[in-house]
Amino acid sequence: MLRHVKWLIVILAVSLMVQAPPLMKANAFSGQVIQQGATGDDVIELQARLQYIGFYKGKIDGVFGWGTYWALRNFQQKFGLEIDGLAGATTKDKLASATRYDEGYVKQQIRSGKAFTYYGGAKKSDQGSAAPPPANNQGEKTPPQAVNVPAGYSQNDIELMANAVHGEARGEPYEGMVAVASVILNRVESPAFPDSVSGVIFEPRAFTAVADGQIWLTPDETSKQAVIDAINGWDPSGNALYYFNPNTATSPWIWTRPQIKQIGEHIFCK
């Protein structure tokens, strides 16, 4: 009798193991690969998780545009993943393990029409509300579209940055040109520098191209595209505020700055 009871316990245990559903990660995307041009809940979660750890700085709107693309690439580079700008299984698993996602809070903010930040899990709402989407001829709201250049920078800003990049970094690898543009943007966001593109570029003794007049050379299309990529979120410099050419630098002070990386002839620093 005791022997039969033991066998019954074993059979029940095996049965429970077979029937038990696999453990699933909570709030960790659907099974689709998320890529540029996608819209919807998966993109909202992707943007929120990237913003949670500081890679995405744009509005969480569920539209996979260039800002989301470069934020995702920067995340993949930082975490040693394949850098393809696609949120496949490996990238999504890494995001899920490195971040948290408060789906209810994020979607509540979107429904309320507010622009908001989500850095480090801190739930901060802007005081104002975003303008509603424009209506089409039938009175229906037009869905948001991915755009190449996010709001906040004028055409004059873009042209001036292209001049600076061309004067400072023509002949450098394309990544290095984007990095120079990123340094300008990083300075605009830093309280230690002027808060405008023109103020940063024309700050006394800030850029060699301004001092020697090369700022006024006509920029090529590559310089312009490098500026667009930087505005859209690609920062190869690693959030640098300074850079210099070690072969031509004459200031001992610049060598005291903590160095991040070298791209082409330029060393980028904090």
C-alpha cells in the first residue's frame, strides 16, 4: 500500500510539472521584431524603457522614428549587443532586465496629451500639455508620423551646425563628424555653456573653425547629414563636452579632461 502511495505522489508531481505554464517576463514586449517605421504599444514600451535609462530623450508617442532608432543603437553599443537598430529578442531581453516599465503610468500620460520624461524611473510631467494632432478633411485626427528632424531646432541652427562640422571635422570619419555635432548639442544642454546653438558655436575660443574663419566654408551634404543624425539622437562621442586633436592641441588644460574615446584624429572628453 505504501509503495502505491509513493508512486501516486511521483505521478502527480510529474503531471503538475508538465502542465505548468512557462514563466513569462512581465511587461516585456510582444514577440515581434520592432523596427523603424513601426507604431503602437511595443514602440511605446521601447521608448519608455530606453528613456528610463537615459538613452531616449524624445516624446514617448509610439512612433519609431529616427530619435528612437539612434537611441536604440546607442543602447546596443553600450551593452555589447549587435548594433542594428532593431529590437529583436536579445535586445528586448536586455532592455527588460536593465529597466522597469510602468505601463499604466506611461499610457495615462499619453492619453492626457502631456509631454513627459521618465528618466531613471522618476515620473515627471511637464506643466503644459502638448498640442492635439491636426485634423484631416473628415475631421479625424491625423496619426503621428515619424519625421527626420525633431522639433526644437531651426533651419538656421542646422545650417550653422553644418558649417561648424564642415570647418572642424571634414576629412574625419563620418562617425567623427556626427560626434562633433553631438558635442555642440551636449553643450547646449549643459548649464556650463550657452543655451543656444549659435551661443555655443560663437563662444570665444570655443572652436578653431570660428577663430580661423573656416566656419564660413560651404558645408557639403555629408556635414549636413551628420548634423541631422546628431539631432536625431546618435551620439558617438559618449556625451562628450570637449574634443581635441592631440597632434595640434596647444592647451595643456585640454589634456587634463577625462578622455572618453578617440574617433579619427579627435579625442573626445568630459
